[in-house]
Amino acid sequence: MNLVAVGTAEDTGQAERCPGFDHSAIVAATLVQQPRYVDIADERWDENAAFIAAARTAVPELLAEIARLRALVRQSRLSDTI
């Protein structure tokens, strides 16, 4: 079994095993088990964990961009009616 966790604590880069890890610091995890009862088709556990970690900053940035673009559309529509 292997666990790839995304957490709030900074990664040391040591890939250390932490049997007593603080579960409250875990945001999300991907689990690979043998035999595979639950699996994902792409087998990209590390990449999926990195995607989840990046989403913490990417999603708020994306939402801010959507709000900015909506404001531009509203402003453009107001300009067209004047």
C-alpha cells in the first residue's frame, strides 16, 4: 500500500515515512493499495496529488479571474447602452 498525501505542512523533500503523521494537516490523499480494490484509470497518483495541491491557489486565482471578466462584460454592456 502507498499513500500520497497533500497537506498543509511544508514538504521536507526527504520522502520520509511518517507512521505517526498529524492527520489534521492532510488536505487530500491518493491511496494505492494491493490488491487494487479502488483504483484510478490513469495511475497518475503523484500527478493527481500535485494537481490537488496546486488547486489550493489555482482555484481562488481562477475565481478572481472569472469575477474580473464578468465585471468587464458588465461594463461593456453598460457602455453599449449609453
